[in-house]
Amino acid sequence: MLRKGIALAALGLAVFTAAPAAQAAGGALPPKHVEFSFEGPFGKFDQAQLQRGYKVYREVCSACHSMNLMYFRNLGQKGGPFYDPKYKTPNDNAIVKAIAAEYQVKDIDSETGDVIDRPGTPADHFPNPFPNEPAARASNGGALPPDLSVMAKARHEGPQYIYSILTGYKEPPKGLKVAPGMHYNPYMNGDVTAAWSGPHDKVPPGGFIAMAQPLAADQVSFDDGTKSTLEQQAKDVAAFIAWASEPKMEERKAFGMAAMAYLFIFAALLYASYRRIWRNVAH
């Protein structure tokens, strides 16, 4: 009876421990390990990388994805892609002005009240590629392209996740049926079990994504001469989206370090005062 009880307990433990693995089957692969200059308490954004990342966003991503929380002036603020200390404010930055002026934005004529198009200014938002959600869905097979303003903060390991998605497109394994207009990506959150006709214990990781592979080698030419591989484009635009998600990151880190230094000095002074005041008092 004792042996039988032990066997049943072992079987129960095996079933219990196997359950999470079965539930995890078909889940997305963890993001690829990618090192960025802005990681860690002392990390800072690489301005050249941000400039390249902005160019990838401008020439590729902005065709479908909005950045509704971004203003052109943000590009010229401290820590931004086109920050230049010689300008008192980002609104005065010549590069930012030139970038904004390349866009046509909707406005109202102050005299006639008519809707007009005018060149953008640093005070304008990044324009949305679509006038409304139905138009966005109609142009993307029914899928709504997500806004990228805070995408790096909205996803676990955001920059690595973005990089992994952009570089992770693969041909679907044999036995996986991909619906028209969809694409297989092992780093995409989802569960492909319903579309899998192979062995139950070998469900491929990842999910389906409506966006086709957007990047390709040499698709974007970099002004600084950096080789434009798919991986480089993906890493640069992931860094740019990370900056857009937290443009005040460097200031936050500097403030945090200053606060830590202040608290350390305060604690040392407090301890020294305590020792001085109570040095002749028996404990």
C-alpha cells in the first residue's frame, strides 16, 4: 500500500508539473538578447542611432503606424535625435523646422474658416497616416496598426521585443495553416494551436501578425554611412521607439542618481550626529 501511495503521489506530481508546460506550448519565444546604450542606471541614448531610427520610422513605419503623442519639437529636445545646444528651444532648431515643414498638416483658415493644408511646424503633432480608424483597418486587411508612441513601455522588454518581431519573420513550419493576409512570427504573442495539424506536443511557438515583414537590407540608406542591414534598421528603430516612449529618461536617471547621492550623504551625517550626541550616554 505504501508503494502504491508513493507511485500515485509521483504520478500526481508529474501531471501537476507537466500542466504548465502543456499550457505554455505554442507561446511566443522570449525576445532576443540585444544590448542598447540606454540600458542600466547610467545608460544614455546614442544620438546617431536615434537619427537613424527616426529615418527608418519616417520612411517605413510611418506609412501605417501613428505616433500621436509625439510633437516635432520633441525631436530637438535635450536627449533627442536632433538636439543641438546652440538653440535655446527645440522650436528654434533648424533641422526640426525643416523636418516639420516636409509634412502637410490640416488647419483652419482664420479668415474663411475653410480646412486648408499648410507646412508643419515644430509645434505640430506627428501626422496620422490615416484620417480615422476605419480607413486604417481598410488599408491593412481589417487589422488596426498600433500607435507606436509608447510601444516600448507597453510591451515587456519593449526594445528587445520590437527588435525580435522585426527580425523574427519565418516561413511557417509544415503543418501550420496561415490565413490569407497573415504572417507567422515565433516572437508574436498568440497561440497557433488551432491552425496546427502536426503532433500536439510540437505546436510551433509564436502567433500570427497582419503586418508583413516591413524591413529589408538596404531599404533605408543611413546618412552616417552605417551599413543598412535588416538587423541594424530593426535595432535603430527599436531604440527610437524606446526614446519616444520615454524622452525624459536621461533626466530621470540623472535626478535619481542625485537623489541617491543626497540620501547617502544625509544618512552619513545623521549617523555621525547620532554618534556625537550619544557618545557619553551609557547604552
